[in-house]
Amino acid sequence: MWVHPQFDPIALKLGPLAIHWYGLTYLAAFGMFIWLASKRVSQPEWASQGWTRQDVDDLLFFGVLGVVLGGRLGYVLFYKPDYYIHNLGEVFAVWKGGMAFHGGLLGVIAAMALFAKLRGRSFFQVTDLIAPCVPTGLGAGRIGNFINGELWGRPADPNLPWAMVYPQSGSPLPLHPSPLYQFIGEGVLLFLLVWFYAKKPRLTGQVSGVFLMGYGLQRFVTEYFRQPDDFLGLRALNLSQGQWLSLPMIAVGLLIWLWASKQRQPAASKT
């Protein structure tokens, strides 16, 4: 049985400046997005439509705004609305923690819709371009969660070889290291699924639909091993808030894929 290593959250300290591991995982996420998206726009089917490396930088800028604003507002609205309605001054206090993936996703969708409108692009062309480049960043974030010793899992069988005691949980029981499960699910497996699915020309919206379905499914499964937020617990049908928020993702992803399957042109052929 393992014990969580209790990493120092600060990776490097230079005088008054402290560089946190979590911040470095965000930098890694942005770097991998730029690398992967640059490979995508260099492919003939995308380059022929006028996509450039500058577009990748602009997409990252829009995406970061969507992630930060959407992720924070999603946490406020989906997880602790009662608290923040009485503490409005803390709504944007992101340094105190509290981000929600599903809110971040909605923020990115809004940001990509704005980008598509400003550039005269099809919305699903934009999302089909970036979808395969997102999972590596999600995986990097889960590594940051593990280093910080947060989002630990539910009680595990002590005989499970990778069961882990989290001293900060206040429990001596071995727990599932759920951030590592989510790293594998939304980082490694989702990347492989969407990246290789997108290797062949697909109809507009199909790659986006596969991403939504893939993320929703893996999140729904891995949530069974993750300890629910103590201020929420389990919801109806003994499902966590994350699971309930993932179900619409799966349904919407399927509907998008079915709609896209009736189209006649691959994503990179439409402007």
C-alpha cells in the first residue's frame, strides 16, 4: 500500500516568486496544444483552407480565456451557488481554487464560436481542428491534481497494488488515486481515440462529436472511483455531480455525430 508522496506544490522559488507545479502543468498543456495544432494545420486538407500557425496562437488565446472564465463560472454555478451568492466578491478569486471542467468546456465552446464568427469559419470546422489537441492538456491538469494531493478517490481494496493513503484526506484507509485514473482516461485514452479517428478526413462535426462522447464516457466511469465533493456528496441515483454533468455531453456528442454523418463534406473542406 502506497502513501501519497506529499509533493511540495512549489516547484521553484526565486526570491518572492514561487512557481507552482500546477502552473507548470498548465504551461505544458498550452505547449502541447500549440505543437499538436501546428501539426494539424500543416496537413494538406487544413492548409489548403488557409489555416496557419498564427491561427493556432489565436485559438490558444481564445481558448485560455474560455477555460479560465468558463471554468470558474462553472464551478460557481454548478458546485457552490449558495456559497457564492452570499460571497459575490469571491466569484473571481481563482487563486483560492475552484474550477470546473464542464464550465471550462462551455467557455471554450463560446470562445470558439466567437473565433469562428470573427474569422468567417464554420464553428464545427474550428472545433474539429482543435478537438484532437485538447486531451493532452486535460491529462497534464490531472498530473497537477495528483502532485497537489487533491481530488483523491473513494476507499479501495487494501490489496489493490496501487491503493494509496492520502494523509490530507484525514482517513487512514487506502484510496483510489483517481487523478491518475483520469489522466489515463481523459489524457491518454481520449487522445489516442480522437487523434487517430481524426487522422482520416471526417465529415464536419464528427470529430467534435467523438470528443464529447469520449470525454463524457470516460469521465462517467472514472467518477465511480473519485471521492465526491464533500459539500455535495452523491446526487440522485447515487451519481456524482460530475457524472450528471457528463451525461448531457454524451447525448450531445452522439447527436452531433449523427447530424454530421448526414453531411457531405469533411471539416477541412468547409469555410
